[in-house]
Amino acid sequence: ETGVTQTPRHLVMGMTNKKSLKCEQHLGHNAMYWYKQSAKKPLELMFVYNFKEQTENNSVPSRFSPECPNSSHLFLHLHTLQPEDSALYLCASSHASGQGLPRAFFGQGTRLTVV
Amino acid sequence: QKEVEQDPGPLSVPEGAIVSLNCTYSNSAFQYFMWYRQYSRKGPELLMYTYSSGNKEDGRFTAQVDKSSKYISLFIRDSQPSDSATYLCAMSATRGSGNTGKLIFGQGTTLQVKP
């Protein structure tokens, strides 16, 4: 266990559905991240939160909506997704930016399939 | 041009072989260089890291950074079937006295070590 828990592990949703991914970390970190991992492509950073404030939005379409109510929890709300959004969505946490090695601890990911 | 380039493989070697994994990068601001290992159906986990240039050794693993060539390597000695995984290089720039917290990943190289 890495201390970062993601739920659900697998999700199948239709293009008109609304669903949410959840991430929780028990490491005392102040930064949380959403990454997208598609086959044959590098991990793509989607969003960064430092001390609950969004500090990075990597040109992500508005059908992905993040929420960070506190430093331990991160959500990714999904609506009207496209089949090409099918991927492994990884949550990570670390000490906040500017505090030494940017060591990220990852959850096991949510395997999302959009049908 | 991608900021980080990594040959996706797959790379297949016999047990006991020396494995060499490499990444090149284009951003001279990168100062933190990391290698993550990702087993099937798991999130990436940090394997080794190096700050700036030089070598670092940890058991059977050696990480090397050549900033003049913008080239990093991970060597695995006496490879074992349990080393079979995807290896991702990751890099981060510094800003001021700290770091940006933003990791840029390579595509990952899939390694299979055959008994």
C-alpha cells in the first residue's frame, strides 16, 4: 500500500453519464495530482492542487472537473465523456511544491472505459 | 518535440542479464531525475532519484544522469523475473530554491525478464 487510495478501481460509463473518481491520501501531503495514462502515451498531468488550491490545469477539457475539499481528498467529476477518454486515471500526492524532492506517491488508479 | 523521450520497447532479456533503460530530454531546467517502476494493474512507485548530474547506486540498480547530453539511464544488474514491469523516467524543474512539483514522464519502457 502506498498510502494513496483510489475508488473505484474500475468504471464503465456511457457518454451521457455523470460519475466521480475519488482519491484519499494518508501521508500528510499537501499536494495532490490527477494524471491520465493511456496506452502507448506518457503519463499526462491533468491537475495539480497545493494546499487545496488548484495551481495547474493542463488544458484539460471541461468535461473533467476536479474538486479538492481538503489536503487529503481529491475528486474528479466526469460528465459527457468521449470514448477517447478511456484510460487509467491515477491520483498522486506529494509534499507541496518547493519542498525538496518532488516525490509523488501514486494510487493504483481507476481504469475508466467510456462506451 | 516531446520534453522527454523514452523507447517504449518492449524489451525482453534472459534472467541474469544487465538491462539498460534510457531517456533523453530537451528542457535544460530539469534538475530532479527519477525512475518509477509500474507493475501491471498498479500505480507507479518511485525506484530511484538523482538530483542534478552524477550516478547513484542502490543494490542492483544504478541511475546515471548526463546533463551535458540531456540523457539519463537506469541499469539493472543480475536482472530477475520480478523486475518485469514498465519503467518510467520522470523529471522536474526547479524554481527558485525549491521545485515546481510538476513531474514530466517518459512513455515508459516495458521490460520482461525471462527465467
